[in-house]
Amino acid sequence: MTPSASAPSAAPSALATDLPLLTLRGRSTLPVVQGGMGVGISAHRLAGAVAQAGAVGTISSVDLRRHHPDLMAASVRGDKATIDGVNLTALDREIRAAKALAAGMGMVAVNVMRAVSEYAAYVRQACASGADAVVVGAGLPLDLPELTAPYPDVALVPILSDTRGISLVVRKWARRGRLPDAIVIEHPRYAGGHLGAAKIEDLADPRFDFERVLPETQAFFKAEGIADGVIPLIPAGGINSHQRVRDLFAMGASAVQLGTAFAVTVEGDADIGFKRVLADARPQDIVEFMSVAGLPARAVRTPWLENYLKYLPKLQAVAHKKPRCTLKFDCLFQCGLRDGVAKIGQFCIDMQLAAALRGDVAKGLFFRGASSLPFGNEIRTVRELISYLLTGDRPAAAVTA
């Protein structure tokens, strides 16, 4: 889209802030990004509400059929092609519903994991269905410019964690005549879900600290001849106060991204039971472990996770390659359970995340960031959260779901 006076922006009905707006592909929004969270945790209701408030709402593309009973019924006994097809239909529905809720405000993005087997199909569907941006993590999206070439107005945003990854992606894309429209810098020590480090021992490595990555990246941009502000930097992980937002802006950030804090809002797409698990979790309830994708992950120590970790040595001892995915579709390129890789996770991540979406504490895997939440264990609205992050105002009255 070519910038124009009529382009959607953070004005007039969005929340006010004295912080600079975030501009992506000619569109201006409030400098807050809601992170993508699957399975189904950030779907059209949450992403649409965030965009309607003038910020960037993000739909997670993974297994969205679980929000659509008709699509679940059509695929419950289906083969891989059937399940993959209905998930593309679900993604299309969710994007269009989120944009309808947004009513021209903010932006609606789609998060796609590079590690899923249907990565390319999800990216193409997101663009075809009208997503304003495609955000890719869980791997290096070196081919994203080619995949999105027919859709030059879609903003492209990789999620990376250190300067080395940033320099690799920027240089690779530059040779294709495209730069990232922004970069999310996710800190593995604080973020929830799959984390951008090779081993659990690496999570606290200082190379991931924003105080190091932001100036190093700015120095890299300068050396590459990339002017200030051309590629906005968006820190993610552990951001839970207005003061932290201001501190990060002072270091050169152009926006901030939060996941868990948005997951527990009134408008969040998950069951209230899911929100309560995340909101009530104490620091000692949060644990790091190796997920099925071969990446460290961070989640709440629920009965299911406690039991899984207890029996993990036995599961690893009998790990063996399966002829196919137990659910008949290959959600990950590498899956410890399906591929018999004993050193990483030995469970079906789709089934456990789907249980969490329903609020099933006995069976669910509840990804969560490590830090306290902006409103403690209270369930607040999207607008209250964004307003607090941008202004420091904390409404006295809590809103219950």
C-alpha cells in the first residue's frame, strides 16, 4: 500500500501516547505489538481487539481449525491433506474476522513458525487473505521475500534473538532487494513458548540482553549503510511496565511486543481456565524444558507437565521413529516424538496445546513468559493493557471475564 492521507493510522480513535508511532510499510500504529500464540490462543478476537485499539494484533497460524467446529468435524478422521486444507480455511476466516473487528484501525499480522511443515502454505494464505504483516519465528525465514513477492504491500517481520541472526537475515534479504520491515528481538530468558536458544543452558547468555543486542544491531545497520529507523526494532520478553517500555525506547526500540499479558486479557481467545493458569502462576511454577521441536520452551508446571517431566527418562529410553505423525499431519519439520529423537521432547505438542486452549489443566501445556504480568493476576481488557504500557495509567477497577 502506498502511504496516503487516507491510510489507516493510530488516529483518531486509538489510544493516545507521546511515544513515537510504529510505521510498517506505510501504515502507522501505536508502538505495541501483540505476540502470536498458538494453538488458537491468539486468534481473531484478540488480534482484532488489539488492532481496533490502534496497535498490531497477531493471529497465530497453527491449527486454527480448533476454533471452528465445522472444520474440526470435517477433519477429525481426515488425512494430512484434509487437515492442512481446513487449517488454511480457518486461517482465512480468522484473518477476515480480525480485520472486520479492527474496522480499519491498527494492523492485523499473522505469525507463522518457520519450523512447521506447512510454513510456506500458511505464509501464502496469510497474504492472500489480506494480512497486513507476516511475522516469522522458530527458525531463520531466509526465503520469506520470495514467498511473499506477489504481495509487496505486506510487511515482513522476522523474530530473532541475537545480532548474529539479525545480520544473517538482513544480508540475505538485502541480496534479494528487500529489507525486513521490522525485526522482533525476543529474549529467551523471559519469553514464553519456544525460545531462540539452542540449549536450556544458553537462555541466560548475555548475548541476548536488549542492552547489548539493540546497540550492536544499530552499529551493524550503520556499517551496512542502513539509516536509523529504516528497520524498526521491537524487543519482546519480560516487558511488563510503562517504565520498561520507556527504557527500551531510550535504547533505540521502536515498539515493544508482549505475549502472555495479552493472552490473559478479557478479549483473549482461550478459555477462562487458560487465563487463570497463566495469571495465577508464581515464579516457582514456571519451568524450562526441551520441546518436541528441538528448542527450549517455557511453560507453567501443570499436572500434565509435572507428570511428563517425571517420566521423561523412560520415554526417552524407548523413543523410536514412527511411520507417520500420530495425528496424521506433520505439524513440525522435526518432532522428537514422531522422529524418535530421544534428546528432545517426547509428546504431541498439538494435542497438549489444544488442551490448554480449552483450559484443561490436567492435560494442557500452558506456555508462559517468565516475568510477572502488568496487572498481576487480574484479567483486564486489551485497551487497559495498551494504555498502561504507553502512559503508565492503571485503572483502579478490574474487569472480570
